[in-house]
Amino acid sequence: MRGKKLIFVVFLSIVLLMTCAFNFDINNGDSLTIFENQVIPEGDIVSGDAVCVFGNLEIKGDVRGDVVAVFGNIDIYGQINGDVVAVFGNVNVHKNAVIGGDTVGVFGNVEKDPGAIIRGEIADTKIGAAPGGFDIIPNMSFNSIVGMIIIYGLACLVVMLFPERIKLMVQASQFNLGRHLGIGLLVLLVTILLIPILIITIIGIIPAILLLIAFAIASLVSVTAVYIFLGQKIAAAVEGKNAVFIHLLIGLVVVNALGMVPILGALAAMAVFFVGLGVAFDTRLGSPIPRKKTI
């Protein structure tokens, strides 16, 4: 009975963490939907950003900020002041629509009707029919989706508890990719070899279990930084105080989506893990570099 209560508390905590992560400031006028389609009717004005995750976004009104869809298509009939980004989805700019910034389709296409106006640059990958909204969900197992939700909730907790360390680790992820990959692989091999020896010779089983837990926490922190880094590269147009959580989700979803591809998925997951572990070890879990005292 107590076990069921514990599971319920953990699940509720993760849900609350996700709610906190995406609780956009209503006064700023941001609009966010997850696992459902979003429609902004004609005449409505969104003063902030419009974001849709695992759903399609249809804009007939006006958006003063940016528009982002992750695993969903964007159809624009109205006016967008900022940038438009679709990740694993298409952007359709219909007649008389106006986009003030850039329009980007990451693993998707950008289609512009005659009479539509895009004042910024257009960039897409031209992959044909991209999965949109819920189309990709049937390809994921129930366990995969639940696993993503749990990992995302825990990663959000890491970001909220250690924002500065995560920021430093994300910055470090941009450099020395090969070095971090090698360090991560070496750290894992040393850990695998060291723990059985320590159990037999020195510390015993309980301390070894605690060491494994510490290693698991460090691994979570490390991959969180890499997910955010990937999300920033994919959707750099997303900015604001909640952008880190959007970037985290994008990185996590993309890596898990690649996991559905044989061999490539396993290699991508291993690369993320090893690079993250290398960054964590190299930066001492994002510890600030001490300044040298001047005499």
C-alpha cells in the first residue's frame, strides 16, 4: 500500500514539475498547448509567443512574438511579428499571411502561397511529408512515452535546482565534442570496472549502491545539459525565461524519435550519454571556474 502511495506521489510531483515548467506568464500573453491542436481565431491577438508540442498550430489572428511547433504543422493565415519554427513538422504560409521574421522547418518543409509575405529568411530541409501532431505518437510505445515524461520531469527539477551549473554545462557542450565523448566513455568504463572491485575489497555493498545512485544522478544532470544544447541548436528562435524548458523538451523528443531508427537511434542515444558524461566530468558538474586572486 505504501508503495502505491509512493508511486502516486512521484507521478504527481512529475506532473506538477511539468506544469511549473510550462506555466507561461499569462500577463505576457504567451500561449502553449501540449498533446492537442491549437487554433488562434481571426481577430484574436497573442501578445507573446505561441507554442504547440505534439499538436498542430493554426493561426488566423495575430501573434506579436514567435511561433513554434514541435512534432506538429503550422498553418498561418494571419500576421506574425517574430520568427516561425516547426520541428518535425511543416510550415504552410497561406495567402495574405505576413511573417515579420524568419521561417524555419527543421525536418520539415516551408510552403508559401502566392500573396503571402515572409520578410525574413526561409530555411527548410525538404524531406517530403513530415510527421505532424499525433501522427508520430502511434510509432512510440506506451513505455517510451511514459519514460520520456518521467525523464523530462526529473530533468526539469535538475534545471530548477541547478540553473547556473546547467547553463555552464550547456555552454561547454558546444566545444571539444571528441574530447567529451572520449572522457565520457572512459568514465563509464572506469566506473564499471571499479565498483565490483570496491564492493569486494573496500567499501561493501551499501556504499557501492549509494555510489551507483550518485552516478545515476550525475548522468541525469549531464544528459539534461546535452538535451538543452540540442534544443537550442534546433530551435534557436525560442527565447525567454521559459525557453530552457522548451529546448529541453525538443532535445529529449528528437533523441527519442531517433531511437526508433535501428542502429542510428542507439548510436544517437550513446553519443548523448557519453558526451554528457564527459561534459559533467570535465566541468565538475558545471562548477564555476575559480578566479585567480590578483596581488
